[in-house]
Amino acid sequence: MQDAIKEIISLHLGKVLINEKLANHTTYRVGGKARCICIPKGTEELIKLLKIIKEKKIKHIVLGNGSNVLFSDNIYDGIIIKLDNFNKINIDKNIITVGAGYPLIKLSNDAMRNSLKGMEFMGGIPGTVGGAVFMNAGAYGEDTASIIESVKIINSDLEVVNLSQKDMKYSYRTSMLQDHLDYICIEATFKLEPGDKEEIENIMKTRREQRKASQPLNFPSAGSVFRNPPNMYAGKLIEDMGLKGFTIGKAMVSEKHANFIINTGNAKASDIKKIIDTIKVKALSKYNVRLRVEQRLINWVGVSEKDKEED
């Protein structure tokens, strides 16, 4: 691992952070340290980085804004790739082509300023394009799949490939990328509809106000913890179990929205994970409902990064 890091640095592939606190890179503001975080300059450098990782058989993941993940408190003994430099955007009439590292909130505002509708739901998601493509991020009954035209990835053979919307095999909060963690989204193309700028702006403003009123935006969190079960809301289920305000250590089920777990101050990742496990057990016991975690659980002993343990 140390030899690989030295090689990466010597090749000037991008910024390299050693023994970096993951709390600095996740919206929960928790997690252990990463042995190495690499921020490649571009596609060529990313492919060279992936070649080193593949040859030396080093575990790795791609991390966006860290808004939908929960790292453990342990050291991530691998390489974390951040695509911050994949941030170019091109708007051609109603088609937006944008890099995987581009922030969703910024993107939704760009679309609004160009009188394009369809991205209003992204206006409150603190993630990146790559994360949205991977998770099929959504809100207000809309999702990424509904506006995706194509996705550019680097596959397991380190080839740059274009995938269609159909190739992505989208469903609720899932995509084929979750079954192919060796594929990396580097760019996405969206097809939007012409709209009225003022009307789009008003929708986004109204939703911002609704989020402020209903979500604990003044505390670190990672958004909705659980996927909504069929024909019900996870937050309502958790609230009905009397778990609003439930606390372990410095982690707490939000009293504002029960499907949010917040860090009230120096929480441990293990505190959050214990709350997640408690909620799952109680939901199964009381309602016979198997809640599935929406967030990626990374670097936990016995837990798959693909989060299949709930199935």
C-alpha cells in the first residue's frame, strides 16, 4: 500500500491526502481515517490511478460529497477516490452534460437559470452528479432516472464507455452501478424540458422553505436513512414506534424528521449504526417490516458495501 501511494504521488496524478479524517469528507461528520484519498486531475490520471489499484489489488471506493454514506470508526485501509475535478458542464438547448463531481444543488440552479425544468427535485440534495447517478437520487416523487439520457463510465477493463438510460437498469434508489462497484461514473447527460424560469424558481424556493421547516438542516446528517417501504413512509413508521429523539451517545433520531439521524456533537459512527440497527429490529418486531438502509455502509465488519444484508 505504501509503495502504491509513493507511485501515485510520483506520477502527479492529482492531490493526495494521507491518513485523512473521514469526518472532513462526510456530511455526518463521523468516521475513522482514510489511509489515502486521491483527487485525480482528469480522466487520463484516473485511469492510471485505477491501473495501479488493479495491479496491486488495493481496495477502493469513489466518494462524492459524502452525503449518503456512513463510514465506520475504523481506518479505511485502501484508496478513496474523489472526483472533485470532474466538474465541467455544458448546456446545449435542453441537454446538460456534466461531470460526476458537479454539485447537484448548483446544477439545479444552473438548469433554472437556463429556463429548464426537471431538476427542481435536486435543489435540496447535498450530493454530486456521480452519487445521484449511482443511487438514483430523488425527492418529491421524481428521480434521476427520469431525466438521464446517458452516462459515461470507466468499466472494469479501464475503458471509457457510454451507457444509455436503459443500460443503467434504474429502479427505486438503485442502479446497475450498485452491482458493479468496479465501474465509475465520470459524466452524465440529462435531457430536460423548456420551462418558465420564474415558475421553476418559485417551486425551488417553496421546497427550500419546506425543507427548513421539516428537516434538521442545522445538524450534521446524511439525509434519509431508510428507503420507504411499499405504500408507507419510513419516517412515519419510526415516529409511530416512538423513536423520535431516541439517542445513543451523541447520535439522535431527529425530533423534526424521524427518518434522519443527526450528529448532535462528536458522535461516533458506531452510535449512528447502533440506532440504525435498533430501528430495524423494532420495525421488524412490531410491524413485520424489513427497513432497508438507503445510505451506503462502508468499512463495517460483516456488512456489504452494496447494503444487501437487509434483503
